[in-house]
Amino acid sequence: MTDVVAQAGPRAVAPLRPGDHVVVVGAGPAGLTAAYLLSQAGYRVTVFEGDTLVGGISRTAHYRGFRFDIGGHRFFTKIAPVQALWEEILGDEFIWVPRLSRIHYDGTYFNYPLKATNALRGVGVVNAVRIVISYLQARLSPSPREDTFEEWVTNRFGQRLYEIFFKTYTEKVWGIPCTEIRAEWAAQRIQGLSLEKALLNAVALNKRSDDIKSLIHQFRYPRLGPGQMWEACAERIEAMGNRVLMQHRVTQVEVADQRVVAVHAESPEGPVRVAADHVISTTDLRTLVGAITPPVAPTVATAAAGLRYRDFVTVAVIIDRDHLFPDNWIYVHTPGVQVGRIQNFNNWSAAMVPVPGQTCLGLEYFCFEGDGLWTMPDDDLLALARHELEVLGLVSPDLVRDGTVIRQRKAYPVYDAAYRDHLDVIRGALDGLPNLHTVGRNGMHKYNNQDHSMLTAMMAVWNMQGARHDVWAVNTDFEYHEEQRVEPRPA
């Protein structure tokens, strides 16, 4: 029987049929969201996950009773179906958490996102004058091009503020010069902010309309960390009769007659092959393209090999003291240390720290797999973390009781100068497989937050059921993720 193929945005999608079996690659937020919706609709689903924990980068790690994120994961969204799904799965296990994050720069704390008066006051009179002059110069003579992160930010904040609050930290995160990072990454993360707007708001010269955006001051969070959400989701999928198979690393995606027909994986019991009517993949595009059998065209393979990823190491340390600082997390812009961000998990949920009077901090080190930080022995990383906490004036080394190290591969898709061309080539090839659907952060090589990743999975499922959503349009409106819109009240 020939399928009637529905058009979903720019690509054709094969429709789901009664009795179809869907294989989902990856048990992170996007993969489990798709599997959950399909299970609810009565379809057969098998999820392959290579790790021992569900949740992907949103999992919660465990160490001697302590629980900690791989990065911090707030549950705040403007997307109603995502919010509804969170509430449906976790319900009363959500808590409200006050939000505070700041920038640490040379011993001074600055609000994040930047507030003009706070930033100008914190850098001192001389630097403040230089920042304002630099900003005026950028406004009077902006760069005519905004292709790079540096050009985009400098046009909105001026060269001086860019160098103090954006350049060093961004290059620490990505490991490449800001002149090689594409402007669309900046637009996704800091759209809507400028020094002019911040100054106007600070002195109340900017009239506020009823629907003005404002920074969120609290957010929802699972009591036991984000992994609690995805552990509960996986349990529900299995309770509906489907499978979430852990430690099953996908090795082949088998294609015949321009359709995916099966997925192969390596499991603790040996190789397995599962026939599939549809495949939803959240694995990184480089791995997916390399797994397709028969092999893709050389141009597509070259494009996939050209995609780059940023990895990171979390050093979780247990401190014999509580109430170290009020922030959920701190961005470290201070020169001379390698740590990029510090999470205080006591301030996310006290239930994640089982011993009263102690604190669990997560120090995040951004790196590339195989470089010096990545390959550093765990004991050396723990020693580095103790030293840098002392340098930053946050914790005395003798208070560090214990710790552990977690390495996260492919945490961030890199928006370098070549990624867009590579992505276009890959999409052109994968669009020719109407029953293969790529979703999520690495499945689309797109810096999505958790809620955007979930929405791409939802749209993929809806498209398989006859909708016509453009999954690739998710998170391209560049609405700033730290803000929420206050809807006007009805008259």
C-alpha cells in the first residue's frame, strides 16, 4: 500500500497508521515526550538510550545520596502544551524556586541579565564613562554587518561592555573566538536587550505598556531535580506497555526504498535489531548520519563530520557549610580561572542535599572531548575546583568534604561559521526519508532549551498524525528566554 504523504512545512512526512511501531533514539526530554504522546495514542514504541539514566542533559546524577543537575534546568515555559505535560506527569512534585543568578567579575557581583545601573556602578566611574562612550559610538556608527556574535552584541551594547561582560565568558563556553560564532546564537539568547532599553527602564523614561516583558523571579522545579520528571515519564511509558531500553547504543539506522526500516543497537546482551515503521531521532546529527545504512552520499557525510559540539565537565563538590551564597547559579567572568558557571543545588531544592548543614556545588568546565580538561584525572579536577573556589572567594578549600566528576559529551551544538551550510546539506538528505524525524537540541543541531526541544517532539508527532507544523521554526522567533510577557487584563 502506498502512503499518502502529508506536507509539514518544507518536508514530506509519512503518516502514522494503526499498528505502526515507532523507534525513538534517545531518552532525553524530546525523545521521552514523543514516546509518551505516542504511547497515550496507543502506538507501539521502543526507546533506545545509550546511558544508564534517562533525561539526557536534563538528567539528575546521584552521588552518595546527593542529587545534582548536569547544568541547571529551570521549568519555565511560555508554551502551554509543554507546561500541561509537565503538570500531568509530575503534578505535586513541583516546587516554586526563587530565581537569582549573577555574574562574578573581579570580586564583584553583577545582575544577570545585565541591568544598566548595576553594571555601570559595579565597574567604577572610569569604566562606566568608557562604557557609555563606547555605546554611543556603536549607536552612531554601528557595524553594517551582523553576521557574528561580536558584531551583534557590540551594536547593542558597545565594544567596551561587550569585552567586559560578553567576550571572555562566551569564548570560555564555546572554545572559539566570538568572531567565529554566528549572530543567530546571540539573537536566541539575548534578543530584546540593549544598553539603551536598560537605561530607559532604570530611570523610568520608557513608558510600560500592558504587555511589556519582565524578568521572571521564580520558576517551577521538580523536588528531586529534573531527572525526576524524566524518570516518571519513562515509568509511565512502560506502564502503558511500551519499552524504554537503557544501555542500548544505536549503531545502525537501516534504510531501504527511501524509508527507515529498522534500528540496530548494541546492548549489554549483544546486538539487537528492531523493525520500525517510523524513527524519531534525538541523537546528534553527526552520529545519526554516520549510522545510516547504506551510507549516505559523500557530501552529506562530509557535512555531518563538519558539525562541531562543545562538551563539558561538571565537578560536584560537597561543602561542610550551607548558605554559601543566595544564587541558583553564578556565571564566572573573572579572568584567571577556568570554571565557567557554578550551580548551588541547595538553592534549587533542599531535597537534593540529604545532609543538613552541607552544600552541593556544581562547577562547570566547558571543553572539547579529548582536550586537557576533558582528560584530566578526577582527583586533579577536584583539586582544581577547590583551588578556584578559594580564588573566587567563595569557599575555603578545607571545607570541601568530597566530590565527584561527570563528563557530558555533545552538550552544546556549536554555531560556527560553517555550521549553517553543513546543516542545509544534511537536512536536504534527511528530508528524503519521510518516516525519519529529527527533534531536540542535538537532533536538530540547535541550541534549544528543554521546552523548545519538547515542542519539536510534539510537533513531529502531530505531523505524523496529519498536522503541518514546521518543526524547524521552533525557537527562531528570538524571544528572550529570561523574560515573560504579562498579558493585558480584559477590560
